[in-house]
Amino acid sequence: IVGGTPTTITAHPWQVSMQRSGVHFCGGSLISSTVVVTAAHCLLKVTVATLRVRAGSTYRSLGGVTSNAASFKMHEDYDSSTKINDIGIVKLQTKLTLGTNIKAIALATTAPQHGAAASCSGWGSTSYAGNSYSAKLLYIDTRIVGRTECGSSSYSYGSKIKDTMICAAASNKDACQGDSGGPLVSGGKLVGIVSWGTNCALAQYPGVYADVAKLSAWVTKQL
Ligand code: 4AZ
């Protein structure tokens, strides 16, 4: 997260760190005690035996609880060149005990309005040039940029913004590398999944997210 504010897991209790051989590589969101929603592109190079999540911790690499993956699935129509349908799920081997620091979030089923307030959280890079992740959970307040606006001449993505994408922008604040798969929340619902962007926190290039409202039916079908 670039331009973020330190926060605690209590304020973002659905947030998890996805870890491969004990090392954070992406974010995710709990949608039940046993299911995490993340980005398809996060699952491209993982094996189930090395995949686990850390839940209930403000810190990337300590505390909370860890839970091993039982299985994972990427959206069948994820396309790594266009990044359409960038969503996947991870099922956990054992149920997490939900409580103050571990909670599920509901999936949005209707798209958020252009200009709506939203927040994004994660342990990713604090600058695009930087190559280290944040030890502590960070978040930003941002605003939804609707798909039409995001692909318009107001910004510089043009036709790269596809039907299953939504954007969010705030001055000098953005998701960045290592935040992928993590949550964009608006109105108490999961409206986006950190997917891609050109660099981080550039005014011409909003953060691009998988549009959960467009993909929620796929998720529900996998449960
Ligand atoms: C990445 O490389 C990445 N600014 C994620 C999000 C954004 C850019 C890059 C959005 O995982």
C-alpha cells in the first residue's frame, strides 16, 4: 500500500496474508470460516502443499493463526494477458474460529457507484520502486472510479479496462505489489480484489480491481 496509514486487523478482520512456504506473496479476504477470495493471478504459481493463510494478525509474519489450504481454484476464464476474471478461491483445511480479529465479509452483488468511498488494505510495497513488503497492515481511503470513467480519456488505460474490472483512485494513495488479491471494501461489502495497475499511485493510472459484483455468482457456485 502506497500512502497508507497503519491499522490493525480488528478494523479489517477479513484480511488475510497468503503465504507460500511461510512467505507472504498476496492478500486475500475471508468470505466464511473456511474460504478465502483472492486474485486468480496470485494462484498461478502455487501448489496446495505450500499454500497457507495467516488470519487474525496485524503483522505480516507473526501472530494470529495460520491455516493450510485444502484446495484452490482460479476462475476458468481468467486471462493472464488481459487480466479479465482475476478471481480465485482458497478452501482451508480447518475452520478458523471467527471473533474480534477474524471475520467474514459479504460479497457485493451490485456494483458500487462511481465516486463512492472505499478502503483498501494490505502488507504490500509502500513504493513501486521498493522491494520490501510492510511488516504492519496498512490501509488507504480511496474512491471508486467506475469502469467507463476508468477507461475514458480522464485516465490513460483506454481499452485495457474490461467488463470484469473496476478502478479506485486517491491522490498519492494506491495498492501496490504484494497487495494483489486483497480487499477493496465499500459499504461494508467486498467490492473489489486488488488486480493490477501501471506502477502505483500515479494520477493517470488508478488501481485496477476485479469487480466482485460481476464475479460473485462464480464464487457462490464454487462453495
Ligand atoms: C502488482 O504488481 C500490482 N497500483 C498490484 C497493484 C497495482 C500495481 C501493481 C495497482 O501486484
